[in-house]
Amino acid sequence: MASRKEYLDYIMEQLSQADEVSYRPMMGEYVVYYRGKVIGGVYDDRFLVKKTKSARELLPDAQTALPYEGGKEMLLVDQLEDRALLHDLLNALDADLPALRKR
């Protein structure tokens, strides 16, 4: 099942406190970027983020889910109304993920 554009728009609105958030459509789903880094995506109308140490600390009760068959396990973000938490989550993911390589 592909994600609905309306759900993506909702997620992007909830993440709007942070600058440099973008997305790219990919095979009916949406990959979400923060400061150019892939931090997760919208898969089957679910917002999933990479399972990093800091993300786990911020979302200790988060369930894990597969974005698609054969994909790596990710954290299901269900506290979508807490924009401050989402902003902190983006910054934590940015700090945990490797720096972008220069081309």
C-alpha cells in the first residue's frame, strides 16, 4: 500500500519547526531528509525513523517496524502531536548519523 500525500503533508507540517527538512518520493513512499541526511520516511502511512541510540532514548516505548519487506527495522513515531519532541528527535538523529560525504 502506498502512502497518501495528505499523510506526508501532515508529517511535514509537524516537522516544520526544524529547518532543512525535505522529502523525496520513492516507489510510492517518501524518504525524509534532515540537513541532507536520510533520517527515515513515510511508509504505508507510518512515520518511521532510523533506530539510533539517541532516537531510542527519546522514544523509549516506540515500537519497531519494517518500512518494507526486506528493509531494516526502524522506530515507529507515534507521538506526532509533540512538535518539540519531533524537533529534538531530528537533532538527535542528525548528531547520531555520519556526516555527509563531499562529492
